[in-house]
Amino acid sequence: MSKQNINKLLLDLGTFITLLVVSAPRFTGETIHEWLSLALGGAIVVHLLLNWNWIVEVTARLFTKSAKNSRFNYVLNWALFASGIMIMLSGLMISKSVVPFFGLTLPQNMSWKELHEVSTNITMILMGLHVAQHWNWIVNMFKRIFTPSIPAQTASPVLSIQRKDART
């Protein structure tokens, strides 16, 4: 198994766990929620860069006779990207920690909060579909990591026993 695939899996696992933590700001508090969300945005950029070749390849053959699954996955990923951008943008617009940390103030508008909540709900659904689309890859990667590979050996019997009634 390639080191890049292991790194992708670890990044994706860390990103997913961070997404779950970020999704519960009432438990983490707003400050941790905002800073972890910023880190999550960075992790997503790295995820996209690591999978850039796939993005380019699928984009190039999008309108050819490619598999429907690839086309669906491509559209799903763009929808996930767009909803993620909406979360980040609306999150920055309602920020009480990150934006003020940089000495900036933004006008308060409840529409941004509503957009943040709606886009978060949409993203969670899309993320569930995204994970489902890649579930076989995830399971196979975990199997490869946690199942020790044993080299194939030819077995030879140590002792050969024949039954009496089996003789000819």
C-alpha cells in the first residue's frame, strides 16, 4: 500500500473527526468552533490538492462515455465544495473570534446565521453521500492497514495418515 494512500486516509479521517467536533459548537464553545473550522478549511484544501489528478482526469472526460458513478461523484463533490464555501463565508460573516482577532469588524446580519445553518445541514447530507460513495475504498484501506500480510507458502503434510477403508 502506498504511503500517499495512507496519508490520504489519515487526513480524511482527521478531517471527518474534526467535522464532527466542529458540528457541535454548543459543546466546544464558539471560539474553538471557529478556529477548528478554519483548520478544517485548510485540511480540505490539502485534501483537494492530494486528489487533484482525479479532479483533472474526471473533468477531462466528464462529457464522454464515462461511468455514471464518476459523473455523480463529480457533481456531488462540486456541490460539497460549494456548500463548504457557503459555510466558511457565512461563518466568517458571523464570526465572534477569528475575524475580531485580526482586528476586523463586520456588520451583523441574521441572514448570514440562517445561511450558515442551512448550508451546514446541506453539507452534512452531502458529506454522508460522499463518505458512502467512497466507503469501499475506506474499508479496503483499513483492511490493508490492520490485516497483516502473510506471504503465501506451499503447505506440505508432516504426517500422512490413510484410513483402512480408503485403501485400494
